Amino acid sequence: MRDQAENLRLRMLKEHGELGKSIAVVSGKGGVGKSNFSMNFSSVLAAKGKKTILIDMDIGMGNIHILLGKTIHSNLQDYLEGRCGVSDLIHEGPNGLHFISGGSGLNHLMDWSERSFAKLMEAFEYFQKEYDIILFDMGAGATRESLDLLTAVDEIIVISTTEPTSITDAYSMMKFIFMKDPDKDFYLICNRASSKAEGDETVSRISFAMEKFLGKKVFSLGSLPEDPAVSKSVKAQQPFSILYPQSDITFALKEIVRKFTNSQEETQPKGSKFLQKMKTIFFKGRG
């Protein structure tokens, strides 16, 4: 009965408009600037009129609210334990961006009770109805739980730097996800490039490896340069795209956003299967 009710709600949502797209931002290792990218990327998307919510999934190390200079009083764990409602989770960011702080609530996906999981699905369903884009800022590396979520989301943005270890880890992350879901769409970005040529070469190397060894094409979004505007904006607890609108990195980011939104418009819509996949993963894990 519950499954029938959930499917009915989803059909009703689709009839009243397309469900929001779920996108995860990942990296193979820490220290590549992933959270800063997620925050600025989602902020620019919001400024372009995309109703966007950023969900901090770096459990135990979440820092989106710190990067934004915000004090938060509720997180996903509070919601799952009944201490607040869905609306209490949502905090205001720049350019109309909304964001949610992480907590320990997603640490053990397969250990949740059905009640806790149902509450999470209720929240995610609400987000898909209310937002155009749900952006998950994932923790560095991979755990069983994070890989399950990555398998469920509609698309994945992978961040690498020019360092050989970062390139190898980014490829390994994509390969692992690809083996679970060959149809997953990947977007690739190089961060902290010393030059555009170096950034483009890094993206090209990873893309070539994906196509040669896995037969999988990925979308190249380009690169972001090493820029002092980043560290200055972190200290000021504001997005560099707002604090330094004329910086090289802001121009590069806006070009990445342009490529991303264009690719969304050019790609044949598949419809989001995020919630259905999450349910399948959860109940399979309990079987």
C-alpha cells in the first residue's frame, strides 16, 4: 500500500511539472576544492533562475554553512529524529540559493529503520517538487553508503586537480560508479589549474581513459584556475563568484555553468528515477 501511495504521489508531481534533477558533486580524494566549487556553482545556478538547493553530505566534516558565514540550528539528523520539520532544514544562501547542513543521519544508510528512511524519502520528494536542481556535496572518497547514493542520483559532477593522484582517484571513482550504473551521466571539471591548457589536458586525459577502457563518454565542463580570490573569499566567508565577480575564476565558473545548462537543454530528458532507485537500494540492502 505504501509503495502504491508513493508511486501515485510521484505521478501527480510529474503531471504538475517535471521533478527536480538530483546531482552529486564528488572527488576521489580530499583537498581538491569540491565544497567551494559546489557552493559557488549552485549560487551561480540560482542567480541564473534555477531554483537550487545544496545539501551538505560531508558527514561529520560538513562546512558549507561555514563557507557561507551562516549559523545553522538544524540538520538532517534533527529531522530524521523528529526534532524539526522539512522546512526547518532549509537555510537561505546567496542569490536565492537554499542549503541544508549535514549531520550524522546519513552515516549508516542500511541500518536505518523503515520509518527513518520513509522520512528521508518524504524530504527528498518535497525537494524534487520544489526545486529544479538538488545538488549533493558529497564527502571525499567513497563509502558503501555514499556509493549507494551516487548510484541513485541522476547525474554526477567529478572534480579533479592536475595532480597524478587526484587524476587516478577521479578515474577510479567514476569507474566504480559506472560498474554499478553504466547509463550514469558524468560531468568532469579540473580545479586549481595553473593554466587553461593544463586544465584542459587533465580533463582530456581522464575522458580518454573513460572512453578507451570503459567505452563511456563523459561531458567535459572545462577547468578552474588557481586564483587568490578563492582563499580571500573563504576567509571572508562569501562565495568568490559574488565577492570577486571580475576574477579569472569567476569568469571560468560562469563558463562552466553555461556549458552545464546548455548540455541539460540539449540532452534528451530522461526523467528522474532518484527516489525509485533509493527505495530499491534500501530495501535490497535489508533483504
